[in-house]
Amino acid sequence: MFLAGLKASLDQIVQVQAHLSASLAVVMAVVGIGAAWVPGVWHVLWPVSTMAHEGAHAVVGSAMGRKITGMEIKLDGGATAHEGEAGTLFRLPVTLAGYLGPSAFGIGAAELIRHGHIVAVLWIGLLCVLMVLYLARKSFGVVLVIAAAVALLLVLGAGSLGTQVLTAYAVTWFLLGSGLRVLGIRRADSVDAGKLKEMTGLPPGFWLPIWLAGVVAALLFGATLLI
């Protein structure tokens, strides 16, 4: 039954699903963004935002021609390792990308939803999680990555089409909203801000408004795509 559900869901990737009504999309915005601000829920879901953060480091690093050698995922942070020594021209964009990662992945998901490929959001999300799982396989936090993969598989294999659509919206809203939540926690004392100071001489507080502008712009733009 579960495998049949997975196959049926997989068939939906190339199909177009109906959008939620504007009112229901707003409800899912409250659910998704709210999950990033409810303390107990946030502590459970924070690793999802961390995966997106580290995923952004990995994507930008790979795009610049460096092999990703490993990743660490923890309850409150993570790290991504690249092959070889790297200069500032490489490290700067890779480091800058991290806090914009959840928002960037959220915009990508919102674009898929706008075009009606809503179930595809979950399958692509699962693929991304499996890639993180491979990179983080030697990390203690691999348990958190496995938990995320299992949760997506359960929705895809056992959830109805309606459940999958609601989940895709909720995940997208969470990604769009979690970047703002993380910046509210980290502020200017983050590891990435410290690295950027070492590279440029600019104080950590210089980078927070840049990240903040990016995540707020992404949230507003994402809202226009989803509602």
C-alpha cells in the first residue's frame, strides 16, 4: 500500500495540481511561518533550516568548481567542508550564501507551486535531503537528516494528494520564514559574520542588514507567488 502510494505520488510530478485558494494559502502561511516562531516547534524544525543553510554553502561552492567533502548538521547549527584551500574570492560568496539559503530554496519551491508542480516540491525536497544525508553520513546529526527524509517519505507514500499539497505549501512558507527567525537568533554574532569580518575587515554587524534585506525580500516575493 505504501509503495503504491509512493508510485502514485511519483506520477504526480509531471502533472499539474490545483492551487490552494487564497484564504487557505494564507492559513498555510500562518502555519508555516508560525512554526518558525513557536519555541517548541521551532526547536524540532530548526535542523530543516540548518540543512537549507548548509545546502546553500554547498550549492554555491559546487557552482564555483569545488568538491563538497562533508557536511555536519546539528540541532543549532552546522558546517560544510570544501576540498582544498580557498581564497577570499571563493570563500566570500560561499559564506554569504548561507543565511540566504532557506529563503532561496523557499523561492524555488514557491515558483514550482506557482506553476502547479506542487507535489514536485516534496520530491525535490526529498532528493535534497538524501544528498545532505550522503554528505553528513559521518556526522552525529545524521539522525536529524534521516528523520526529515522519513517524514517526507511518509507524506509521499501514505498521504493523500490534498495532504501533500498542504505539506508543500507549509514547507515552502516555513523556508521563507525561517531565515528571518534564524537571523533574529544569531544577530551579528554568527560564525559566518565572523568569517566575513576576517575576509573583508568589515564588522559582523555590517552583514546582518544585508541578510535581513534578502530574507524579507524573499518572503514578500514568495507571498506574491503563493497567494
